[in-house]
Amino acid sequence: MTFDLQAHRGGAGLWPENTLEAFGRALALGVSTLELDVHLTADDDVVVHHDPTVHGGLADARRIRELSRADLPPSMPLLRQVAALLAERGADRVRVNLEIKYDALDASGLTSRKAFVERVVDALRVDGLVPRTSIQCFDWGVLDRVGEAEPSLARNLLVSPKYLGGAGGAPSPWFDGLAVDDDFITTAARQGFTAISPIHGSPFRSGVDDPAYQPFTTAELVDAAHTAELAVVPYVVDDAPTMRHLVRLGVDGLITNHPERLRDVLADEGRSLPPTFPGGAGNLPPVRSVSST
């Protein structure tokens, strides 16, 4: 199976994240999956953006869910525009890994799990993206509803220690009432999920060369997931030494802000690389580094 090279938000370390520019450049570079985030507008349009507000912080009153498409910046694409870009480039082999940005701690500003999932699944059906799309989320209830709405969609559980426990020892609100075993892999497999995407380690922005680094994605975790027939695609891995370490552990893919670095690592490890899908020269501005979080 080809290693899954996922461009996080289209390659947020190289280009403006979650934009058509980023996705187009990632296709030209050569990735196997475009990773992106979605929210709903007031009119239930599915738009690609990471934060719940237009400009980022929760203090921003301009919540996407309360705005129409016309109120949003033109740089914020619809999911439909990403589908059109894939078709324009003939990138039939490139997959989409879509994170439903449901926040179990701030759901009042969004909508119900069921309604959010239904709108996204409808959009994927309209644009013919269901066979090539995986849905990822930290919220177990969202993924359960994805399975109910469209069983053929792959479901990837995002995993970090902070989402596995609640305050004061209470169950995590991200479980949506599901009884999750201490061995979360067992429960994820029982729910029929396709993959887990664990945080690679801590400090998050660090890596294996940092003496203070504590791995979360270990050889034991990878082996346990594979035994349970779950793929393992850690997030967000940006430094070459950690990429190389995880590739050698046997992970099935990596989500990265720097797909160009991961291509170099895979080439050095003798792995096959995803094909490129370049556009016209006018569609490919020079590579430029941008800050990302």
C-alpha cells in the first residue's frame, strides 16, 4: 500500500492554509491526500476553514455559522471548489481527508452532530467525493453519525490525550456518552472506524531530536492498531527526523504542514512517491513560507 502523504490544510507551512492556492500547489508538488477542515455557513454551505470564526479567535464575533457565503472572504473556498480543482487537474487518485470541526465544548455556536454530518455528507455526494473521502474528528459521536449517514465513508479518529479524559475524572465530552475503554484502540475498532490519527508526541512542535520529547505514537501503539486492523496516520509531523522515525515504525501515513520534506524523507527511505498534478504556470505562484499553528 502506498504511503499516505497528507498535506495538512493543503500544506500550511508553505502556502496560505485551506485555500485553493494551497491545494493547487500541493497537487503540483505531489501528495496522496488533501487534508482540510470544514464549517457550515448560516445557509448550510460547506466552507473550508479551520477556525469557527472568520479571523480566528473565539473572541471574534463573526462566526462562520452565522454568516452567509457572501459575507465570507473570497479566499475561503467552498468544498465544491476543492472538488472542482481536483477534477480540473485530473487528480482522480488524490483523496480528501476532511475534518468536521465540531466542538463538543462550544457546540452552541455550531449545530447538532447529526445536522452537521448530514450537510457534509450531502455535499460529498453532490460532488461525487464519497468514494475518495475520509472523515476525521476528535469527536466519537460525529464519527458514529458519519457511519449512520454514509457507511462507505472512511472514518479516522483524531487522538490526543487531552481529548481522552474529562474534567475531574469525568468521561470526556468528546465521547458523546460512548463507553470508551482505557485502551481506546479496542473501542475505535469496535465502532468500525478505519484509522486513528494520533498526535505524534509532546512538545507538539518538537520532535525526536528534542531531549524533552515524549512520544505518543509509539511502536506499541502502531502494532496494537494494526492488530485491530486500523491504519495509523499521525498528525502534524513537520521535522524530517520525526518523519523518518515514524515511517520506520511502520505508520501508514503522516499529516504534515511540509509535504515537500516528507517527500524527501520517503525518497530517502526508498518509498514510492505520489504523482504530481501540475496546473498552468499562471496557477502556480512561487513557494513561500508562511507561519502556521
